[in-house]
Amino acid sequence: MKKNTHPEYDLVVFRDHSAGTTVLTRSTLAASSTQTVELDGTTYPVVDVDVSSGSHPFWTGRGRVVDTEGRVEAFNRRYGNATSKTAQETGGPRR
């Protein structure tokens, strides 16, 4: 294997401030991180993230449902009257 072709793969802490969680894992992002954090007496590079499984609405169950009406009902509400009106005007559906 050629030397100096792959980035370093080392332990990194991903920190989510909104949920107050930290995850220690391996990543290639360690080289770009300048901040550090101490966990269990060892210092690791830290990467701050905006969203993690601890703060994402899907994983926390705090998600909101935007569309409470089904897709078929929405289609019928929008186009149902126009379709039946056109069929009545032309003498019924074409075959």
C-alpha cells in the first residue's frame, strides 16, 4: 500500500450541544479538528454537530406531522370535482 495516500483514521468525539450528548468513534475528521475534549482521562479531538440521534425529531419522537390528510383525499379534494364535472359534460367517461 502506498504511504501518505489515505487520511488518518483515529478516535474522535462528536458533540451535540443541543442534546448534550457526546459520541466517541473513529473518523478521518480528526486531522481537521482543532478543538479537543477530555473523556475518561484521555484527550480526543472534537467535532461539533448540529443534529444527532439525540436531538433529531425522528429519533426523539418529538416530530410534528405536517400532512394529516392522506394523499388520495388531497387529490380528490383538488381534482375530484373537476373530473366528475368533465365526465358529466361530455356524456360520461371515454373508453
